[in-house]
Amino acid sequence: MPSTTRRPSGGPGRRAAVQARIVAATERLLAGGATFTELGVQRIAAEAGVARSTFYLHFRDKSELALSLAGGLAGAAFAIMEKWDPAAPDALAAFERTMAEVIRFYRERPAALAAVLEVTAYDEAVRDAWAGQLDQFAGLAARLLAAEQAAGRTTAGLEPAAASRLMIYGGMQAIAHQVAAGAPEEDGAVARELARLQWYGTFRRPA
């Protein structure tokens, strides 16, 4: 069994670099066709060029590695989304471009996204963490909707919190399905339709 004692290996910069190597190695193995469940720590460590013991210095177990994968995916997508301003003059066109960028980001990392969703099916910690990431998106959407509502640009009858949860959880499911099973040449159409459904359904919903 691995030791439960975890000591820092070098400074923060080196620690982050080794963690990044391990995550990158995992993504390569996943892209090569392995499922996260079948990947062993020894195989991941070998791909990363580190000792098995080094893996355990940086990740308590594979569940913690999956948390890192989930956080990296959601964090980058959140950074894309939070730049969008629904009050801008070209907000709808910008929304469509933003959705396309998010889909493109996940399209470039289909194996990592599939692995995270795979692990959420049986690992409660990863499932809760992924839900927390989605809730962060929903919180952002709720704040934007509340501001649009206060400015009179969408109906007063809208419930921002509920609408945001439906928008984010449903949108993520649609994006994941498109990345996993949809043709890449259809990504643009999916991005446009997602943006327009959300725009006219919430941000500019008539009274």
C-alpha cells in the first residue's frame, strides 16, 4: 500500500510541473483509447516518466487525479464563458462565438471529458466536485440573468436561479453528447442553436 505520508517534492513550481506531467500523461493514455477505470497508477506513472511513489506524493489516489482533470476542464471553460457580456451590442453573436469556443475546447479533449463523466457515475467525491463546477457556471448565469432582469431586458417573470440550472446542466449534457457522438462539422450549428435557445429563452425572453 502507498504511504499515507505526503511530503512536498521541491517548491510549488516543481510540484505543479510534476502534477501537470501526470495529468498530461493521463490525457494521452485516455486519448489512446484507455478508460480511466482500467488505467493503473503504475501505467500512468510510467507514461509520465515518474516513479509510482512520486504519483502518490502528488495525488492521494486516482480519485484525486480525476478531481484534477475535472477542475482543469471546468476551470478553462469557465474562463471562456465569464468573458461574455449579455449587455454588449453584439451580445447574441458573441454568445454564439463563445459557445463555439467552449465546444471546440471540449472537442480537443474528448477523452478527458469522457473520463470525468465516467468517474462521476461511481465516485461520489468526483460527482460532487463536477456538480460543484457546474453550479459555479449556474451561479454566473444567474447573476447575469438577474442583472438583465433588473435592467428590463428580460421578463420580470423569469426565475434566474432555476433557469440557470436548467441552462447549464442541460447545455453541458448537449455539449458532452455532441463531443462524444456528433460530427465535428456540426459543432457550429450546435453552438448557434444552444446560444439562441438560451438567449431567447432566458436573456431576452418576452413578457
